[in-house]
Amino acid sequence: MAMLVAAAGIAPAAAQSRMSVSNEDNLRRTCPSLECGAIGRFYAGESIVVYETVEGWSRVSEYYTAGCFDGRSLFVESGLDACTAENGINDGELAEWIRTDFLVKAADIAG
């Protein structure tokens, strides 16, 4: 598994960092890809913690239950809802992801 993780380009953040969403209406994805299911939205100015980055994507939540029933996540609002590793759902858990280029340092958002 460690070899697969290294090959996938996963790099943990040096330290958890607080960021803000830079523009309106970004989808919360189940994995770092536009092909993954959407489980809600982020809004401009929303403050989030980045736990890790993967090839231009940031994981911004801990892993939590995906609400899997009959092989589908009840939390996915649109797109792929399969409870599969390809959709970022492992052992019935998922995390939330956003494109890293939609984030700025929390202090950079003017209120």
C-alpha cells in the first residue's frame, strides 16, 4: 500500500494549515478528481483546514462514514455515488476534497 500511495503522488501537508475558499460555489468531492461524487459545496470565504495535498487537490476533512447502503453513498448529491476506492470511499469512509487552486491563506481573504 505504501508503494501505491507514493506512486499516486500523495504528499501530506508539512503541517495542517488553515485556508479559505477563494471563490463561490465549489463542490466538495469524495476524492481528488472531477470524476468523483459531490457531497455538497464550499462557499467563498469559508475557512477550512488542509490535511494533505494530492496533485492539485486538498483534503479538507477527516475521514468519516460515507453512509453506504446497497453499495451507494447516501451523502453523494450528484455524480458518482458508488462506495468504491475509485470514488474515494474505503471501508465505508470518505473525506472531502477541493481543488487547491481554489484556496488561499486564511489571512488573504478580505472581510
